[in-house]
Amino acid sequence: MKKLVYLLPVLFSLLVFTACSDDDDKIDMSLITGTWEIDKVEISGVYIDPPSTFEGITATFNADKTFAISMGETPLGGTYEIEGETITCSMEGVEVGECKILKLSNTQAEIQLNFAELALNYKVRCKRK
């Protein structure tokens, strides 16, 4: 269970590849739908391949604002809300974290994760699967 708690921020980072550009364009909700996976994790300012514990983890986001995360035998799911460039994720009615969209293309996103309760603050890149 402890491992799952530490994986949640990375898993929810997959939510953040919604739309935003370098300008002040509005989020294009159609870009969030689909299945995504973590491509790179930033450590000390450098993007590296994700640790093996994150291999095979995918997140699928639906247009009805529900999501499902597949990580081996432990599936997770919940709902999400988007306000501006921030996505708030909830599981079983409990808010579990927020992610800020930094960059997005149709195939890749850069996300800033801020999970204060877990003392985690880092960036990840995700790609569409």
C-alpha cells in the first residue's frame, strides 16, 4: 500500500496532458481522451527514463471526466475536474492531488506535479499510447 501511495502522483500526472499552449489558449478537452503513459521523469533538472517500477503503467481518460489507471494487478479509477491549466483528481470522492499543464502537443505533455501531503514536486513527460 505504501508503494501505491508514492506512485499516485506519477500516475495522476498522466491526467495532465490536457490542452494548453505557450499562449493563453483555452484547454482543448478533446485532447485529454485516450490512453497515455509516462515517457520521462525529471530528476535534478534532467529528464531521464522512468524507473522500472513505472513500466507498463497507463492511464485512460474518458470524455465523461472519468479515468482508469492500469498498473499491473492494481487498477485505479476516479474522476477529474479541469480549471484553467490545473487538473484536480479524485478517487472515491476524495481529492488526491493536482497537476499543472506546462506543455502539450497531440502526442506528448509536460506536467508539474504538486502533491504537498507526499512532499512531491517534480515534472514528468507523458506520451499518447
